[in-house]
Amino acid sequence: MFTGLVETVGRITGREEFEKGMRFRLSAPGFADRLEEGESVAIDGVCHTVFGVDGAEGSFSFESIRTTLSRTTLGSFEPGREVNLERAIRAGDPMGGHIVQGHVDGTGELTEVESAGETVFLRVRLPEEVRRLTVLYGSIAIDGISLTVNRLEGDVAEVAIIPYTFQHTNVGRLRSGSQVNIEADMIGKYVDRLLEPYQAIAATAAGAARRTQSK
């Protein structure tokens, strides 16, 4: 479990394909030396288990299976790519962002990046599985960053990046057309699941009403 408050930005230093997916090496001095083998870390918002931790070198490794590579942006990671990093929250830690699982729901496309003074506005086209769970002024995680939706038009959500977030994450690399990892608000997912039976009943009733009217 994470909060969406990025701790630091690391850099991919190597990638190697293996039978079940891709193995990456990542450099993050000042962050890696606090990790333990088997610990969970969100990498651009995707939860992974770390291994091969070298505190002195400030590096660690992680593996992504093919399912993860196909559902996230990780398949495009190349050496030199900067990524957002956050360790799993511990009992007693401040919950400064929102509840983030590190289970990405899909990828979105940046349609526009606009600067207005010191604030940067990102407009992201959401995949359908995220769009229907997203509400105005609700929470959303983009590349692991906890953000608030301040505008919602169709399938495009707008979020505002304050100077601190811009300086302490990898947002500066984003351009129109960039792909980003999106995780919908966890509460919305559970509400949607709980409403499924009632939605099915409503759909059946609506279908029956249309058939009656057409006779």
C-alpha cells in the first residue's frame, strides 16, 4: 500500500529480458540504501518487489512479468529513463496523499501540457476502465503521484502540478503524447463492484421496457 507521495526519482541503468518478462536495474542513491531485500516499492506507480539491493552503490533490481509490461508503461523503460519511487507505507506513517495500491488500471495519454505561472496543468485521456471511476475533485494516481482531478471533460482529466511536485518527481519529462500509468481511486473500484448487481437489474428492466414499448 502506498500514498502517492513520491520520495525520490531514480534512473533505469539496465534491462534484460528473461523467460517470464523483463529484469531491470535501477540507480537511486540515498533511497536504495534504506531498502531491504523483498521490500515493495512503487516504480512509476507500479508495485514491485526489490532484490539485489546494493546500498553502497545505491542501486537495486526488480522484475516485471509480461502481464505487467503489457498493462503499464514499463515495457518502454530503457536505460536513462527517470522513474518515480515510493516505499510501501508503514503503520504509523502519515497518510498525506490517498490510498494507492500500486495496481495500475491502465495507461493514459497526455493530450496537453500547459504552464500557467509556476503551475503546470496536465490533461490526460483516460482509458474507459478508469474514466468511469473518476469524479471531479476526486483522487487519481498518475505515474505514482497522488493528484486531484480539477477538471473532467469526457474522457480527459486535468490535474495541476505545483512547483514542489514538479521539482521532486519526473513530471518534467512529460510531453503531449506521453504515456502514463493510471490508477483509479480504490474506493471508486469497490463502490463500482458493489453496484454491479443493481446495474444489471436496471439494464434488464430497461431492456424489458423498450421491448414492451415496441410492441
